[in-house]
Amino acid sequence: MMSRGFGLFSMLMFTCLLAGCTSNEEINQLCTNKYKDNVFGRWNCIQNETREAEQREKAAKEVLAEQAREAAARPCIARDLPRMEDLAARAINSVEGASSLEEVRPKIINLLGSAELQEAKDNIKEKVLISRVDTKCNSQFYLLVNVRAHEDGTIRYAKVWSKNAPQGYDLDQVRFTNDLDKKQADEWLRLAAEAERKRNEEARKKQAETFAALQGDSAKPLTAESDPCAPNITKTERLRRLAQFGIVRETGMGQYQAGTHSVMLASYNDSVISCR
């Protein structure tokens, strides 16, 4: 009984193949060549290949329909972009002064309607706040907003990416990146430079004070009682008067200097050779 049923089924299958149960002759030929002596294998091959071909055709049609839809949405997106970019910019700028993602989240939700907190894909110890700005047009285009924090919870950056963007649209990454790490580093550099400037200014001030001390009272007019170059005074008096301009140093035989003033005396009678 089973043998007769099997034989009848085989006859029906063979008849179907001869009659061309599929309209795709290429599939029929492919499966015939592949399963020359196997009716059931040929039948399954045709069914599978036909199903896959229909799926490919359906996918191709969907791609073409999607492309046509996106192309038709371009004028609408061009009008909607200012709104989308403004919202995205306000979202990433809302992190200024915030200490954590929990503090930023209500601000993002207020602006964009939602904000999901997740572990970062590349570092499970860090968290990222994810939101998006959808277009009002018939398109899959949207702006992705991420706010990421360090392991200790302090915010690293807020950044925007464009997804499914129409051809000809490039998001300005400089404008749509709020890098708090870089800002903090720049602030540290600024403070370090300011501290260095103050140290240099203080050093110059002390240097000027030291130079002024070495100068002594050289700016004051000399009198007969204070002038180290005055005639008819002893060596001791002359050096005492020279000391008013700073520490007196002997720079050579009979040569003495204090600050910018100096005197040269003869070794045999201490008479003045030169004085300034």
C-alpha cells in the first residue's frame, strides 16, 4: 500500500516538474542539473531556490522603496535640520557645570523627551546617557546624542552623531562635540601658565629690587659731604662714601666698586686716578 502511494506521489511530482511548477526556468534548470536522478531532491531544490529568490526580490524592492522614500524626504529634512541641530546643540551644552549623568538626565529628557542610561559598550565600568533627535519627515534619519562619564561618574564628553543621514549632509563634529575632558585639561594648562607668569613677574620684581639695592642712593644728588669722588679726603672716608651705593668690593689693585660706582686709587698715596 505504501509502495503504491509512493509511486503515485512520484508520478505527480514528475508531472509537476515536466509541466513547469515554477516559472523561473533558471531555477528549474539549476535544480535539474544538480539533481538529475533525484526527483525529491529536485523538487526541494526548486522550492528552496524559488523561496530565496522571492525573498531577494522582496528585499530589493524594499531597498528601492526606501531609497525612493528617502529621496522624497530630502526637501523636508532640509527644512527640519535647523530644529534638529538646535535641539542637539542645546542637549550637549546642557552638561556644562553638571557633576554627573544623573544631574544631566532630567535636562536631556526635558529637551528631547527621553534619555536612557547604559553601560558603555567598550568599557563596562563607564556609563553613557543615550538620546536622539528624530526628524519630523518620512525618513529614518536622526541625530544620536551621547553623554559619557568616567568610572568615577564625572562627565567626559557630550557628542552628536548623524544616523541614516541623507546624501550631502555632514555633521560638524567640532560644533557638536562638548569635550569636558579637553576643557578641563585646557583650564589646567591656563592655570599653570598663569602661575608661571606670576612666578616670573615676582622674580623680575625681586631682581629689580636687588638691582636697586645695589644701586643704593645713586639717584639722589651728591653733596660735598657724600661724594666719594670729592678731593682731599682720606681713603677710609672715600670708601665709606662709596658704601652708600652698595657693598664695596675690591675689584683690583687699588680698585673698588659699589653698585654702579667705582673708584681707582694710586697705590703709593691713595690719590684718585679715576672715580665715577
